[in-house]
Amino acid sequence: MGKRKIVIIGGVACGPKAASRIKRLDPDAEVIILEKGELISYAGCGLPFYLSGQISDYHDLMNTPTGAIRDPAFFKAVKDVTVFNKTIAEKVDRNQKIVMARQLETDEILNFPYDNLIMAVGATPFVPPMEGVSLKGVYSLTTVDDARQIRDKQGPLKGKKAIIIGGGLIGIEAAEAFARQGMTITIIEKLETVLAALIDPEIAYHVQNELKNQGISLMLGDSVTRINGDSNGKVIGVTTQNDELEADFVLVAIGSRPNVSLAREMGLELGATGAIKVDSRLRTSDPAIYAGGDCVENINLVTGKPIYTPMGSTANKHGRVIADNICGINSIFKGVAGTGICKVFDINVARTGLSETAARREGYDIITVLTPSPDKPHFLSDAKLIIIKLIVDKPTRKLLGAQVVGPGDVAKRIDVAVIAISHGFAVDEMSNADLAYAPPFSPAMDNIIVAANIAQNKLNGIGEFISPGEVKAKMDNKEDFIFLDVRSPEEYEQMRIEDSRVKLIPLGKLREKIAELPMDKEIICFCKISLRGYEAERILKAKGFKNVKFMDGGVICWPYDKFVQ
Amino acid sequence: MGKRKIVIIGGVACGPKAASRIKRLDPDAEVIILEKGELISYAGCGLPFYLSGQISDYHDLMNTPTGAIRDPAFFKAVKDVTVFNKTIAEKVDRNQKIVMARQLETDEILNFPYDNLIMAVGATPFVPPMEGVSLKGVYSLTTVDDARQIRDKQGPLKGKKAIIIGGGLIGIEAAEAFARQGMTITIIEKLETVLAALIDPEIAYHVQNELKNQGISLMLGDSVTRINGDSNGKVIGVTTQNDELEADFVLVAIGSRPNVSLAREMGLELGATGAIKVDSRLRTSDPAIYAGGDCVENINLVTGKPIYTPMGSTANKHGRVIADNICGINSIFKGVAGTGICKVFDINVARTGLSETAARREGYDIITVLTPSPDKPHFLSDAKLIIIKLIVDKPTRKLLGAQVVGPGDVAKRIDVAVIAISHGFAVDEMSNADLAYAPPFSPAMDNIIVAANIAQNKLNGIGEFISPGEVKAKMDNKEDFIFLDVRSPEEYEQMRIEDSRVKLIPLGKLREKIAELPMDKEIICFCKISLRGYEAERILKAKGFKNVKFMDGGVICWPYDKFVQ
């Protein structure tokens, strides 16, 4: 190979990854990274953990596991990669193959000729054009500098009031971080649920519950119209459509937008999502130019359509694929399943593929499953609840999406679903998966297998079911039915749905008390989690009751008012 | 459907599962379970947790999650399944389709006609024909009764000496349980490593280390020739090939054998492994008779050959598949990946597919990967090490096997590997898997993805590598080479391989000190985990050194003598 010149614009995730691998594959290559900020190769996803104080020194976000700081000197000495930080790429001449960049400290313009250019220019938090967004004390959270401003430049955070605009991943991670600092937090989200782009309402319900339990105020279905400041230009609060709130801090966390202005100026093709369009080798419309990370769109592996889902994990994978292709290895990036995971205080929530909302919007004919159960055998004292929701395509039986929430181990189950969804598996292919079993790790039938089995039952027409949302709609419509709780009286005392339609007959007594139930009325059975509810439905059907269903997920998954002792 | 009669022999896992599902699918079916023991439907895999005291009441092993005990009355009232416990099936007339069973308490013979029979007769621990196996104080661990004998019938366990014969899964789980009871434990294993049927020696090394750290004595490569008793018929110790040991208890845990005597008498076909042979619908050679659980063999999804791997998880899946097929649902059990997982005090170990040993024995042309790294970003204080070993088929690039060990989250990574192996994925299909990423759950590039990437590199001829075992063999052969440690001096102080061939040049200094290295000598680079070792190999190769390799897994994975501060 000749001594090729590779210029990389962007030094956070995709860029340094591509640079390092190019040098490993082709040690003769000349690799240059241009980064507009001071810091390079840092773990952006770690910022909330710096904010919270769990990471005390921000340099840890840039350290290798053995403590070397990944700064320009490190990249030179170890990788033989030249980094120009505080250097902004201003113009690219694609004909001459030259990047013109300005060194921010000297204002000097430098020219960097390239054989291949990599655009790894990232994304910028979206800040709406709203009154007050420039006030002191209004932040977003994308760079180490943002996090340092908030944590280190304002005096003690304890006792301060924070308003977070946006109930997405960043907003929720920041809420936990602020709470750990002893702040008082309100999240304002214009949609009716948190994480609405990612998870369905009955899963979001558990996240919202946890936030409330941890003392976070939630204002859902409301939006900030103005950020208010004092005469010193310091934020003092916000005005929403319905309210007015005081604040010492405002964090704007309503999503981010790909940085495409340079790409647009260069005439590179943008995709339907507005991000840079790339092929499966991450090549832009200019074959000499690759792009990866938060500035590009990906293919959604379920729908085959473009999707914009900026993720640090994807950015790293992109970097590797780009390096491979530049160095002659045929490496393909097929797309993403749209996976996300988040710790919310003492619970975890994860998702992949399509939500029910998205699947319906896309026109899929689906069934859904909602099943709660402990993440290991209940006889172990550290067993914790997780709730799995599956979204399954009826005609093909393919798994389209999965969501998992609860205090237990959600990551393992979502990762299994990720692989299944990425490869278009039918739920039938998950039923007998030989997943690792020993009591400290899972029930004998892993939760995700149970969920797949329930999906199979539904697809096969075994057991008639109804979702909590559908039951609630019947209630709101004043429909008459028997809402048959088949739990024990003790369980009923602890937690129950308080409604005149509810009738308690423990499953063990159902066969003997069956005469108490009218044959001509709709009966909806439920228990704690849905298993006994399903058994009750089976028993009643066998005894000639026609209009019987069981409610998915039982009282545990009932996302509406319920009595809890 | 007519009112069919189903008789199930065996009431622990597969049997009750099949019974319950048959009644849900066909409420009119008459379902009878015959169980020779008193207890039914218990979690056999929970026995070590009863032994240890983590479960205080053995009934918890039979409880539903909401506290109902799954006894015959429960099965009758809730499931309409009739259970005859303490009833042993003695003879089956396949022509007449009748099971003849003896009620153990009354000696009465009962006849049970069937349309379909399910053999779910389980396995029995293998006890070798050795002097002393019948002494008081010699146990195996398969039934609740075994566990109760050991824990509840002998007075306090604290301070007692236990010898465990067999270093397999049961032996190791029992060792931890005994240790929690304050006993002194020796494991005697005739092979050179623990879990030898499951994992390769360099993974077993970490398990052995943990056992030793927890005060368990290991006698590897030795075997018990005689169990010794006193004049009261009570065990007092064992004699091994090399030693003589005292003991208050002896646990025989050298594996189990499928219960096939009845099946053999009935003339059902047995498979190559000695277990009952079944087709993919779990039907035996008699089409009216199904079999599942610990008494049958499965198909190994990697090799396509029969394998005997009794597992509670598999037994439950079998029960469901059998019920489906009896009730007219076309349900297939393709086979198992051979997955296993075990908690060993503060570390976890898991495996699936073929071990390196097994793959070589089967004649595969393989590469292996050995890669240690933290299970989440190192900047989080609860990040814990895991070591992943992959076994990959060179010609097809398919993943054949995976092993994961360490204090961190091994279950998630092994389950991803299970799905990949079960579907014959090439490692290339794992590289860009959109696994769930946020710092509390995984590094940006999940460990299993990194392992797949290393496998890709090796398959693509990028980076020349050598395993720790091969390096050790060179040392033992007194070969001359430079064993280049590229870590920092501080890391070297803490942990190092002490050998005259070792030379320390930190990676950051390698480019400037390169002249210190001879071009004509073999150089084997390593660091803590292998990443810097790999970089060093790349640097030296680029500078014209020809005979350079890096050692898989670094000093962390070096399973031989090393200095640790």
C-alpha cells in the first residue's frame, strides 16, 4: 500500500476508533484527527456519572483502563496518530481533496490534503428558539465542558432546584445524577409519558413511578414556553403552558441533531432523517469520504428504513467498519435494532426494535405480550421483578420489538431479544433457546422464553387475552363485566384494583365456586402476574363459559390507579 | 377431541410441566402423574441453596411464587391433574397401553391405561462400585430428601469436614453451600482441572483460584479408591491414590446417569449416549410414548450429534413441547447448545457450545480468542472483570463455543453467544450487534463484541498471536525469545510473570526504545489484557520485525505461576 493520508474530522468516539484501527491495519498510513474541542476520545455516555459525583475526576472519562490519558500526546506516542485539537474544519474542497481548518487559539488556517476523509462530527443538543435559553444557568449535556460547568463552576449543588426540559434518556440520567447531588428536580415533558419515543405507556408507567418514588417531580403533557431570568442574566425559573416554576438550573434535554452543516456545504447527500446518508460500508455520496457516529443515519433492521439513533456504542462500531473499508477489508454495517437501556435509580429499563406505538404506526398487524416475573427463582432472596413486553408480527410470527423494565436484570433479556430481532427470528425460535440456567442467574424457564411462549400461545389462539389499556377503556365506557381476581385474600389485601366489577375467587377455589359466576357476562380474569389469570381463563372456557379473557400482566402491570398497602 | 388419557411417569420437572400444559390445551384430558417420591414439582437446582441455608424451608422449593405449595392437592384443585406420589411405575404393557404401578406405602398394584405415556423418569447420581459408598455420612445430592438428610438430620454442620468427590457443577455448588455452613471442604477430582467436561483449563484456572481463595482444598488429578468407616458404619474418611483424608461427610458428585431401566425393559430405543432416544417432537421409538427431561438425550446444535446434558431448564422446555405434540400443536425441540452456568463464590463461570478440547477432538480446524476486560466502563467503581474465550471454526468462521469467567456479568454474554451458536452464526454477525449500551450495563463495545472482533482479526490474519499454553510450552522447552511486557512499571510491580525472558518496555516508549530489541529473535508481546500487546505487535511488525506475536489475554489470563503483590 502507498502511504495514504487519512483526515478525520471529529475526535470523540468514531474518529479516534477509526484512527487507531487504521494505524493497526496500515502502519504506514498518515492519520490526522481534527477536533474542535480541547478534549478527545472521551466517554460522552459517562457524563451523567461525572455530574452525579460517581466519577470524581473528569480525566477518568478519557483514561485507558490502566490510567493513561488519551490526549494528543498519547495518540502520537502510542498510536502514531496526529491530533489537532481546538481546530475546526471549516471547508472541504472535494475536488482537490483538501480540508481547510482553523486553529481556534491562533486563528491560523491549516490545509490538510487527504486520500480518504472521515466525517465523525457528531451531534448537537437541540435547543429550541425560546426566550431565555441563553441565560446563565441554562445548560445542555453533551461535552465534558458542559458537565464541568454544571458540577464544578457553580458552587455546591446540594439543595439547588433543577428543571430538566425533556423526559428522554439524557433527561432521566441527568435527573438521577442531580438527585445524587441532593438537588430538587422537576422533569417537564411535553408528551404524556417519559421516554415516549422509546417505550410504550404501560412500560413508561413503571419508570414514572420510580422517578416519583425517588422524589422527582414529573410534569407530563406540559411544555416550557419561556425560561425566566433575573436582571443579572441568571436563570430563575420557567413558565410552562400550565404553570410557573422556580429554578436555579435548567437542563435542556430534548434530543440532539446531527451536525450536518459542513456536510451540506460540501454537497454530501443527507438522508430522510436529516443526518448524513451512508451506504452499508459507511461511505457517503462521495466515495472518498466516509462518515460515522452521531452525524449519520442508520438502517432500522426491523423496517429497513432509515433511522436516526445516535449512540456511543454505534459510533465505535462505525469507526471500526470505516477503518476496515479504507484499509481494504470488506466490512459491512447492516444497521441497528434501535436498542437503548437506562438505569433509573433502582430500576432498569431497556428496549429494542419497534415499540407497539411504532409498529402500529408502521402498519404492522401485531400481538403484544406483557409478562412480569422474578428474574431468578423466587426462592432466592435477591430475586427481583422484571416486566417484559414483546411486540410480534402476526403474519410472520417475527419478533418486532421488546421492552423490559424493573429492578431485576433487564440487560440480559434485552440483548437476547436484540439478536433475535436483528436476525428476523420468529418467537418460535426463542422458545427453546438453551439459555444459561442456574438459580443465581435465571428461572428454569428464562423470562424471555416465557414471554416468547406466551406470544406463541396468542399466535396459536390459545387463551383469549386483553391488555390493561383495553380493560381500562371498557371501564371508562362504563361497560359491565366481571373483573375476576383469582389471587389469595392476602394478596388482595396488599394490592388491588378498586372497582365494583372486581370479584375475588382464588384460583384454587375456582372449580368449586364456579356456579357463582354468570355464564352470560364477560369475564376478565387476572392475578398478580397473569399466569393464574390464564389458568382461570382456561378453566372457565373448559366449563363452557364463552366470553372469558385474561388480562396481560396482572395487577403488577396495571398502570392505573390501584390500592397498594 | 375425545377424552384422552395421559399417564406421566415422573413428577419433578418435565412431568408436571407437561401435565399442566396438557390441561390448559385440552381441559377434557385425563392426566395422571406417577411419582415414586413423596414430593413433586420441586426445583432440584435449588437444592444447593437449601443446603447452604440460603433457603430456610425446603417447602420453598415447591412453592409457587405466591406461596402455594405444589403438592398433589394443589395439582388436583388448580390443574385438575391427579398425582399418585410414592407410587412407582414397575411395568408398561405397550400393546395394551397400560402402566402397572406399585403404591409404596400399601404395596398395592394399580393399573393405569393410557393413550399417551410420558416418560419423565429423570436421572440418578452415579455412585461408583467402591468400598464404603453405603456408609452413613456418604451422600449424593439429587432429591430434597438428600438435601434434608445432609442439612437437617446430622446436627450442626459448622466445623465439620466434608469431602466432595467430583469437581463438576454439583460438586462446586455443594462446596459453596458447605462453606456457607462453616464446613471444611476438600474437592477431589480425578482430572487435572475442575469442570473439565465443560471448560478449558485456562478458564478452569480462575475457578480453581477462587475455590482456593475461599479456603476450599482442591486435590486434582487424584481419585478416591475407598471410603473408610468406623465400626458403627459411619464414614471417617477416604483413601485416594495419593493420600488419606479424614471426613465427617462425603458427597459423591461425579455425574448422573439417565434412568433407563424401565425404558429398556419396555423395549424403547436408547441412544448412543445411553439415554432414551427421542425425535425432535420428543417421541420415543413407540409413537404413543414421549420422553423428556434428564432421562433423554438431546441433539448438540453444533455437532448435530447426540449429547447427554441433563438440565432443569431443558426438562421444562421438553415438558411443554411434549404437551404441544400430544395436543396437536406442531412443536419442535431442535436441540441444545450445551449451555451451563455456575456461581462459584464471588465469581461466575459459564459455557456453551464446544470447548476447545471438544472442538479439537471433533476434528474442527479452529482459532481461539481469550480476552479479559471489565464488564462495564472502568470509570464506574462497580466494574468487574470478565474473561471471554471463544472457539471459532476457521473455514466457516462460525462460532463453535464460548466460555466466560470472572466476578462480572457473565450471564448476559453467554446468552448472546448461545443464540449465535444455536443459529450457526459466523463471528462476523456478532461484531456489529446492537447490544444494549449504557455505562451501568456494559462498555460501549460490549465484551462479547470485542471478543468477536478479535476473532475476526485472527481469521483475517491481522495480528499474529499465541496462546498462554503455547508460550508456556516454549518456556518448558527452554526456547529463547523475548517476552515483551509493554505495561507500565507500576503495573509490573503489582503483577508479573517472573522469567528471565521478560523485558519491560511500556507501550508509550516502544517507538523510541525500539532499537533495544533485536530484529532476529522471536518477540512475544503482552500487557495486562492483550490490547497493548496487540498494539506492540502491530508497531514492531510495521518497523520490520518479522518474528513477533502477542499473547492472548495478557498477564491476567496467564494461568501459571506469576507474582502478585
